[in-house]
Amino acid sequence: MITEQEMFLFIKELGSLLRDYKKCNEELLRQEIHKDILLLSAVIYDGKGDIH
């Protein structure tokens, strides 16, 4: 389980990744950012993100 503070940090980082993805023009870097977005989204939304 993740803490409320960890959830806040994950959501903040997800926002940063989304901004970077939108700005990025280099396809290989965009793909890596996309992988990070998917990974972090899975951590937040897979049902194990209950705040304790």
C-alpha cells in the first residue's frame, strides 16, 4: 500500500511526465516518457493505490 504522501508525489510526477511528453519532439524520448507514464499510472490506478 502507498501512503498519502507517496500518492501525492506520484500524481505530481505523472503531471510532469505528461507535460514533458506533450513538449517532446524526439520520438525515441517520447516513447520512453510514455513507458514511464504507463508504469506510474499502473502504480496509482491498479487498485493497490489505497492510501493508508
